[in-house]
Amino acid sequence: MFGNLDKLYRTVTRTNGPLVLHFHVLHSYWLNLEEVVSFCQKVKAHKPDITFVWTLHDHWSVTGRCAFTDGCEGWKTGCLQCPTLSNYPPVKIDKAHQQLPGKRQMFRAMLALGCQFISPSQHVADAFNSLYGAGRCRIINNGIDVATETILAELPAMPEESGRPKIAVVAHDLRYDGKTSQQLVRAITALGDKIELHTFGKFFAICGR
């Protein structure tokens, strides 16, 4: 979606046969959601066989501004007062309450265009469906890179330690509380040898086995 939408429109509408436009993370400082929806409406009017797919990787679709709720449930009651302006994407002035109604109307417009919303996250899909209707967002779990899986299969097997539950903490950046609840991780590690903790990601702040 970077660049000239008019050029993209010409490319899409001149493409023969059915076409899929797949959106991923569309929240950042450059995005105008209204322009994106208008673009999709224009494309659909001239190319009815196009399909829109939008993968939701976070909660941005249900909040007034934030990509991660960090335990806040203000989005359920209209984002009246944002508890943290530093939450991604950070702002200096809280306008989430004013922006929320129009933003949700834009997502309803995408649904009206037949946009298929999917998410690898159960809790993201649940939040979306609670606002826009049951089944509006379907779960498609992330796959595993076959090459990486082959490497893992070649690693020597670890001896099985019975009686200890295995817990995995997975995130791109394990320092960021929006991805990883540090309070939960501290509670888990406090269990010591009673559990077996595995972390996948960078910058894990807690040392130990």
C-alpha cells in the first residue's frame, strides 16, 4: 500500500482474472484508513471478482488507536480516556475517543465489500467478533517454515524430565510488555524447578534455566 494508489488501482483493474489483495499491518504514521477503504470500494466497483483479505496481527482493529491493549478494556466502552499515550503507535494527544466511531465504520465498510478477516490469534479474533459479529474473523494459525523445521528435527533429543510442565513464551521482542506479560513471566519463573520454561524471541530479560 506504499506509493501511489492511483497507479496501484490501474495495475489491479487491468489484471485479468480473479485477484486477491491481502492486507497485513496497516497501522502506522503514514496510513489514512479512509483512503484505503475508498480505494477498495473503487476497485470493487470496477473489478467485482477481486477478493480482499486482511490478516489481523494485533488489536488495532478494535481500539481507537492502540495496537496492543496491555490489559486495557477501554475499547469496549469507547476509548474514553487512553491510560497510556506511549502505547504503540505512540501519540502526544489522545484522540482515540473521537476517532473510534469513524474507524469502526471503515471496518464495517470493508466487511460490506466482502473482506475476509483472519488472525493467527484467538484473542484478537474474539475481540473483533465481539464488535463486528460472530465469525467475522476466522482463525488461521501461523505456519512453521519448513527449512527451520528440518533443522529442529535434526537436533539431538533432550532427555524427558517427567513431572514438570513445559511452558513456552513466544514473541519477537520478549522485553515488550505489549507482546509478553512481564508480570506473568515473573510469576512463572518464580516456580523455579517446578516447571520447564522455553523462550523463543530476542531480549529475554530473565535469566535462569
